[in-house]
Amino acid sequence: MASATLNMSQTTSDVSANYDVLENYEGKYRFAPIKESQVARAMIKRYSNTIYERSVSDVVIIGAGSAGLSCAWQLATMRPDLKITIIEASVSPGGGAWLGGQLMSPMIIRKPADGFLRELGVEYEDEGAFVVVKHAALFTSTLLSKVLAMPNVVLFNATAVEDLIIHEDFRGQQRVAGVVINWTLVALNHDMQSCMDPNTITAPVIISATGHDGPMGAFSAKRLISAGLKKELGNMRGLDMSRAEPTIVNNTREVVPGLIFAGMELSEHDGCNRMGPTFGAMIASGIKAAYTALKIYSSSKIIQGEVVG
């Protein structure tokens, strides 16, 4: 097996050092030296700088499932100048899009949403009215890697949205003006400790794609009720693929000023049918949410992340 000695240089503000390393798989692999404090500082510096910079964002997407990630891709592609921030409660982004139905791996996507697969470069089998990706994880991992590679997109995972920032806007209307965030482990354990206050991110447009009801699901829809911005939820109806998918896509919209719903959260808000293990509507709803967000953004006067006219 081949081995190679690599002279690698690491440059800091005032130091340039060469390290004797060896890439060898016959028992002689040798790394560059490192200290625990260097690792800690490298992470802290970058994370702190990122969350400081994103405390005012252009668009916040709640939920990194298939709808949220599709939305992020479309937004970032159309407007690479916008700061797009994704908040995901789970350690692992992707939502329910790592598998198909009943824990089986193939992913079903109805046409015409298959065009998104070609845009991403994800292979599939054509079954006529729909296509099949051999493993849902192929779609999700491809989309996730492409989204994260975009310089204007930031993902904060293991981070929960605990509340919405709601202001009275320039017209005297109640407007969603940002999100209240905390570590997910903190959010899940408020009953164990007191005074674990959150942080905030301000943005003129919030897109909520947190899925149907669950531990973190339909969060924004439920919060609209308790905040007095909506009287009651429609509650998700039974499974009907034919009705559910076009309804979700066509009803993707700004539900209250500053807040757009996408994906299965709409089914809880509006009282739509669920579609089960077919993902075309999640893709298309995310894309429509992106177009809706850009209409709001381009028609608003925005100062420091706040809509003022």
C-alpha cells in the first residue's frame, strides 16, 4: 500500500509552521500535532461569529426536512445575496425524508416534482406518473450537502424554536418578526431547571416547515393559537394522496404577516389531508414558499431585519 510524506503548512496571524505528517496505512500513519485548546477555540470562534452575524437574518427557515431544505435550496439559488438561516431541532437534519413508508428505503416522488431531482443530480427510476429514488437518504443527503455548501446558508441544528417574535408593525398589525431559540436539550428540560432564558434571531420573513403534529411538529401553527393570532387549528385529515399533495402546494402561503407555512405544517393549520409516503408536495411546497418569501422581501422596506414600510 502506498505511503506519502506530506509537508503541510498552517498559517495563523503571526506563525507559519511546517508539520511532518505521514499518510500511511501500514501502521505508520502520523498526524500533525494538536492541542485540546486549539480544537475548542476553533469551534467556539466560528460558531460564535456565525450566530452573531445571523442574529439579524434575511430569511429564517424553521425545520430542515424535505420542505425546509427544498425551500433553502431554491432561495439560496435565486438570491445568493440573502442571509438564509435554518433552525433544526434535531441533531440530524432531514426530518422524515431519510426513509420512505413503513421504514422502507425507496422514496416516491410524483411528477412534475421529479424535475427537482434532475436539478440536484439525483438518479431515479421512472414509473410513469411518478419516479422512485432507490433510497430516500440519497435524495436527502444530496440536497443537504448542496444546501450547506452554499455560502449564504447557515444551519443551526440541535436548536429549537421556543417562540416567535411578534411585533406591532408600521400598519398597526401583529407581525411575526423573528424567532426565539434555545438548545433543544434545554428546551426539552425546562421543568428540570429554572431561568434557562433563550436567544433571538430577527428576520423580515419566517418560513415554518416543522411538519405535522409531534414533539416539535406544527410548532408555529400551535403557537399562533396561544398567541391569539388564530382561533383554532384545522387539524390534519386522513390520508388521501390525490387530494393532499396539490392542496399542500397550492395553499403554501403567508398565513399571518411575516410568517409563511410550508409542507405538512399546513395540514395542521388548514385541516388538509395527509399524503403519507410520497414527497413531491414537500419539494414543491418548499419551492413555492421560497417564491412567496421573495415577493414579501422585495416588496418591503427593511432596516436591520425589520419591516418598516
